Amino acid sequence: MDIGLLGATGPAGMALAARLASVGHDVTVGSRSKYRALEVRDTIAGEWPGRDLSLDSADNLGAAEAELVVIATPWNAATETAHSVRTKLRGKVVICMSNALSKVGREFQPLVPPRGSVSGSVQAELPDSYVAAAFHHVPAKELANLDEPVVSDILICSDHQKATATVSDLVSEIPGMRPLDAGELSNATAIEAFTAVLLQLNVRYKTRVALKLIGIDDADG
């Protein structure tokens, strides 16, 4: 699959780009600056010279040409980025992985965007697209280490079954990950906010936690 990541110059976006390319997808790293995107693309390729990663780079408009698009920007740029490429995203599945958080002292605090979640705001901006919230709770460092699987459940929320199914299939291709249908996009409010709890646990226990739920058989998931 041809996948474009918008704003994929941060740790999480770079990590997801590398991981998706490692399982055989053609990935385009996007940024507001095509030169910054090229720099990031070369950085990822340079870290894994022994792997045949299909990576390209473009500005966000070019990356939005892909079959499936991921918005990996900071939360306060997600809606603006979506608006800037909205004509390219009509009829496409769009994954939003942004979390609205603020750090106050040593504490991480969730913020509530106008639509209740970043993903909800992106869906409102893209009424002709199929937006899904996913990949919020995956530690970026582990995601970027292609030598190891990422043992984590991925909660997926969307108002469109097409989006949920597409993202579930994508997640299932990544070793160690399990997709879970977490309902409609309104539930993204709780999922995005819970990221603050996980980050706080990282600080408290000096680790990087991932989400793994019990009580659901793999066949059910």
C-alpha cells in the first residue's frame, strides 16, 4: 500500500514511517518543507542500511497523494494540516495519531479540543474522508527499533467501518501489534487523554509503557 505521513518529522512520525516501510509498504515522509522531509527520509534510511525500505519524501501536499494518509503532526497543527490538503484526501482513509497534551511541571495534562479530540476535529475538517484515531499509545523508541516487535494493543476509533477495517488490517501486519475496535470516533476523547497517564507512568517508573489489554482473545480482536 502507498502510505503518506503528514508532518512525520517528529519521533513518533519517523518511527511509524520506518515500521510501515519495514513490513513492505511504500511510505512517503511528508513535511511542510520538502527539504526537511528529505532530511528525515535520509535519516531513517541511514539508520537501517541493511533493510530494503521503500521510503520517499515530499511536502505535505505531495504526501497526501498516497492511497492512505496518516496525520502525524503535533496536535495543534493537525486540523490546519488537514485543511491544507483536504482536496487530496476526499474518499480516503485518514489516520490521526495526534494527542492534545500539555506538560505542566512534571505532570502531563490532557487538553480537550473543540470537537472533543484531535481526531474529531480532523474529521470535521474532512467531511468527505474516513478518519480513524489510532497509534496513540505506542512508544516511539520501541516503534522505531525494527529489530524488535512492538508488543502493544492499538485502539482504533472511527465512525466509518471502512476506516476501522483498513486500519485494523494495517496494524495486523506489524509484528506484536493487535488491533482493537474501540468504537466510534467520540471515544477518541478518552483514548487521546489516556496518553497523559501513560506518559506520567513513564516518568514515575523511568520506563516506556505500552498498552496491552487482557480478556480479549486474539480471534475476537
